[in-house]
Amino acid sequence: MSMRDRDLGSALRTYRIRARINQHDLARIVGVSQSQISRWESGRDSPRAANAETIRALVFGRTDPQLVALIHLVETTSAAMALYDEEHRLIVASRNLSHPGGPFQQWGWLFDPGANPAFGPIHRRYRAILADPEGTVGLRVRVPFRVGDEPWCAEARQTIHVVGGAGVALAEIAFLPDPHPATSEPSLERVVPGADAARALRRQGAAGPLLGG
């Protein structure tokens, strides 16, 4: 099972709990058995393509045309890209990140505050910015880690889009050796409008347009 399938099951569970819907009622909405909902949420099974579309529509408002376009971009790109919602839940990741044995399977936990407590403060800042961007058009997130004795860094260069009144972040992600680490703590930098904003995003290599619709 891919990291993308597991994250979709986790997002479904989070949505169901927040919406106060039990698995039986959710199964009726989606058109499957209660046991199937349980298997998706636990990561024991992967939703088929049609069911995955239904889950995304339910959890992320999948029918919004701009979100559809962003998901399609990530699903079809050859770049290392991911799309996150305003809670920093993964909506979709490109194949070269989420394939079995790929970077997300090895190091995706770095962006999960549950698995990586050091990411907690960055996660809270991300959610606050996406809830009220205040002119922020891009983010640069860096998470230092080690591979054996070698310092590495996970870097996510993000652009913010507004979809249906909520923020989402389109991220280009790299996991690279960091021979000259500046800090051992995760960091988040904002890019705001101004004369240097476009140049800063290009320098960081961020994917996509500066602003969503």
C-alpha cells in the first residue's frame, strides 16, 4: 500500500471523528460496508480509484475545479510534489514520492508532528498561516534529520492557494544531504508580497503560480 493510500485512510478517520459520524453511517454515505471503512482507516486495505475519488470529495471538497486541477497536476507530474490541506493533511503526493520504498515511505514521518514532535511548532505555525495567510504567498519548510551519521535535510518549498475559501499548499519536496547544517531544529520561512517575492520563490525553486484563485 502506498503512503498516499494510508494518508487518505487517516484523513477519512479524522474527518469522520470531527464530523461525529460513526463507521456504519459513513459506510452508507460512501456505499461500502462498515468493515471496509474500518480497513481503510486502519491502513489494512486501499480504496479503489472510484472510492478514493468519493473520499476526497467528502474530506477535501474534491469537486472544487481548482482543487481538481491541483490534484491532477500532482498526480501526473514527474516532479517530487505534494498537496497539503489547511490542517497539513496530505491530499495527494506524486508517484516518485509515494511509491513503495520511496521517499515518503522512508521519511514522510518527518512532516508528522505525531511521529516527529520537533515538527510540532512548525505544524502549528503552518495551520495558523493557512487559516489566515495575511498576504503570505509561499513557505519554505526545512526539517533536519540524520541518515546514519550523516546530516540530511527535508525541504518543502510551498506556494499557497485559496480553494473554496480554505488554504492549501502545493509543495516541491526534496530529501538531500546537508553537509553544512545551519541548525538542528525544523524551521519555517514565509514569503510575502513585495518586490522580492517572485524572485525569492524562484530562488527557492517553488512550483506553481504565486497565488491561487
